[in-house]
Amino acid sequence: MTQNLSNISLVAVLEYIQKNFTVFLQLPRHKQTAWADLALSVLDITLEDSISGAALDLLGPLFLFLDRDTFRQVDREALRLRLEDLKAYCLPKDILTEVASILTDRGLFGEASSWTMGDLEHAGRLVFALSPRQITSIPLVKRIDMQRQVNRHP
């Protein structure tokens, strides 16, 4: 269907999606991915090395709906600078493992077991993308669990 649309029509549809994102969220996941991939070509975003910060700005929340291989190409530093935006987005369930991988990448926060309070605050609600094992390895979480155990058994 989209093959028959002109670039002007495609840009209009993408603008509509960005302004009415809740409608986009109601689409089946495969269609969300197709529209996100289409946005790459319409916006002339190439995937030679990594997806830049400028490309993320153009895509807006659509970048979360790219296929996994493309999502892995997001520049880590560009994503770090946009974590506040990322925290505001509705994250697709199947991308959570990728978000966890990005958060624990050495280029971002590193292994959860070495996170500081600042890292935890910066990650915000994205911490829930981590696995339960990763969450319990966060030093602060370990201290809270120990405190709870001490309070239960005086």
C-alpha cells in the first residue's frame, strides 16, 4: 500500500503519526515497525555506521519501533543525551531487552552492579527494562533489600 504513495503523502502520514501517536500505538507491532522503517527512507536516514542524534530527533518516538538490528545501531552517546525523552515514551515490550542492553553498555552506565545513585536517577523508570537479576545487582537495591531484612527480623 505505501509503495503507491508519493514522498509528499508519506511525509504527511508521518507528520500525522507524530501528532497523533496514540493512533500509531494501536497498530499491530509489525505495522509500527514497517512505518518506522519507512520513516528512515522518507527522512533520508542512512544506516551506514550508526543512527545519529540528528536522526533520532527527526524520528522522535518512532525510533523505538525500528526492528531490533536497526535499533542496535543507535549511537549510544546520542541516546544518553536523549534519555529524558526516552523515559517519556511508551516503550514496546519487545524492545525492553535492547534498552537494557544499551543502559548496561560501557558507553552508557555499564554493568548494573556498578551503578551509582546518579546513574539510577538518570535511568529513572528505564531501570525496569533491566532483568530482575540486574536490578538486584544494583548496589543501592542490595542495601535496600538488606535494610528490609533487618527491619523484618529485629
